[in-house]
Amino acid sequence: MTETTKTRSPEYRLAAGAIGGLRQDLFHDAFAYRSLAPMRTDRSLTRLLPERMRARAAWTPHALVGLAALITVLIGLTRADGAGTWSGIEIIMTGLLPAVPVVMTLVRPVGAFWMSMALTPVAATFGGDGWPWVPSMFLAHLVVLVVVAARTRPRTAAWVWVLTVLLGIVMENVGWHSFTTTAPMAVTSAFALLVVTVVQTRREAEREVTVQRTVTAVERDRRTLLEERTTIARELHDVVAHHMSVVAIQAEAAPYRVENPPPELEQAFVTIRENAVAALTELRRVLGVVRAEDYQAPDAPQPTLAELDRLLANVADAGLVAEKTITGAVRELPQGVELSAYRIIQEALSNTLRHAPGATAKVEIGYVLGGLGLRVVNGPPTGPVQPSQGAGHGITGMRERVAMLNGEMTAEPAADGGYEITAFIPVPLSQEPTQSETS
């Protein structure tokens, strides 16, 4: 069986798409209820208004539509009175009926357009001057076109303009009239719809930019969090590796400390050592996964609180005077706690150097029975503050370190204009280093 279906031409597909767009925009659910929502009041102009007036300003579009309907009625009545024929039918046809589609745009915008199109020849028959749009109907239809364009998409605005021009051309060929309003309607409505479409397109672009900025900010925060967690994992590698090495060495040496150990005990220590060595191997593989391309393994042990004086001397050379206060009985804590506490203090002082030039800082360390307390507070800046070019890793990294150790942390501005960071890291007694671990 031969293939008989031919590929549609681009022109055919373009025409089919246009007809489909017309059907979707102007015929599908044309009279569906679509109430006009209140206007946003968070823009630059409305934010300047008082709170009570701002709430009322949200109904500005509804008030403008109502005002346009009132003006339409007044124009129709003035026209009828000027012609000297103040009949009831003329008042209805040229004054009241044209205002109906204007008000209808508040709830059924597309349906209001079709009603305006239907009322145009009716009002022209009773109107007098102007064909096919008498003055009241001219304003009413123009307002309907603008509201429909503002409440729909630009493609719909193009369709309503085309249908409006076609209606004017068809009605101009019905009889002879001294004055026609098709050309004024076409030009005026084209300009109005162009302005509305440009404004709508700009607002849509602003909404898309806002959405993209929000997505970008979320992705940046997520990336920052992952980077900080990766950095913490790299630093803790040495700490964990040290403990695993101690386990392996002690498991290998333990049988020699017991005279004539039973075979079961020797096999148990062999198994412990094999598991420790295997864990070290897997740990190195994990480090290889989280290592960046430019990462270099440290050639010195990870810092602890015992090296805090050296850190304070370094920041003093950079221009930051920091005082250290230690309360409680100083004791050695688990290496992970020591490392995290050192890094938190280091990052807090670095933030002071970057964001509070000329300020002084205080570092307080409290050794308590249940853990370790930290407090780093700096005064207000006394020099010009340069805009930060970073991605906000500092506070995020501190919070991750504290959360990793099940601690609590706060970071907030101080009363004197400085900044204060407090943290508490719990250290149960069961996690205190023993003599064998520290030797």
C-alpha cells in the first residue's frame, strides 16, 4: 500500500494555527466568568500611598471601567439631545446599551467584545452622525478593546482589532453615509492596543525575570550549601582517618600485650584491623569524590583551639584587634569539635575584616560540663565598607558545622551596630577523648 498522506505546507500549518488561535481565544468559553482581580499595590507608585489608601487603590481598574461606562452614557444622551429627538428608544440605544459591554468587561471580557460588536450596527441605526460607530459606541468599543487586550494575550488583541476593522469595512458598504468612523477607529484602536500590548509584554518579561532570579537564588543557596558541606567533609577526612589509623594500629598490637592469647581473640583483632584498613580505603575514595580539581591535601594536621592565639595574631597583622576570653576548665575535646570551633571563630573574624573595617572583636570560649560555648562579637565599622563580592558562604558554613555536631547557633546584628555570633556545641562525656586516644 502506497503512502498517500502528503506533508502539509508551511503556509497551511500557519493558517491552521491562526484559525486554531482564533477559535481558542475568541470562541472557546467566550462568555466564561472571569472576574477582574484587584490591582497589585506593591509597585513603586502605590507603595508611596498610606496603608488605607493603598487598599482602596487596588480597585482603581474597576473604578476606571465604571467611569468609562458613565462617560459613555453621558455622550449618548448628549448626542440624542443635540439632535433634538429625545425619544426613549434613542436614549436606550445610544446611551444605555453601549455602556453594557463596558461594564461587562469586568466579568466576561471576551463576551463583552462580542456584545459590543453586535450592538455597533444597532446603535448606528438610531445614532445619527457617525457610521458604523456613533460617538458613544466609538468610546464604548474602544474601551472594550483596551480592557480585552489588557486581560488576555497579545494574540487576542490582534484578533479583536482585525475583526473590528472587518466589521467597519463591511458596514461601510451597506448604503451611503456622509461620515464614516472606520478609519478613526482603526487608527485609534491600533495605537491603544499597541500601547497595551507593549505594557503587557514588559510586565510579562518582568515576571519571568523575577521567577528566574528566584530560581537562581535558590540554586545558588543550594550550591553554596553543597560546597560548604564538601569543604567540611574534606577537613573531617583527616580527623576520621586518624581515628581509624589508631584503631588499626591498636588492633594489630593488642595480641602482643597478652601472653598466650587464645586464637579466637587473635582472630577478632585481625578482623578489627582488616575492617579498619578497609574503612580507610573507602574513606580515601570518598575524599576523591568530593575533592575539587584544584584541591590540595593539607600537609599539616587540622587546626584546633590550641592554635587560636596564632589565628588572633594573624588577624591583628591584617588590622583587626581581637580579645580572647576563656571561661571554665580548659580540656581537650574531640578533634571534630576542636576543628569546627576553630573554623567558626576563623570565619567570624574573617567576616569582621570584610564587612566591619576598623572594628574590634571579642572572642569568648566557654568550657562547660555539657559542651563548648562560642561567642564572637564585633563592633560597628569605622571605615568605608566595600560591597561584598562573595556568595554568602560564611554564615552557611558555620551553621552547617554546628548542625553537624547537633549544636545551636545564632547570628544577628548587635545593639551597637556590630554583629554577634553565638554557638553551643554539645559534647557528651562519653565522647571526651581518653588517654589512649590522645597519646
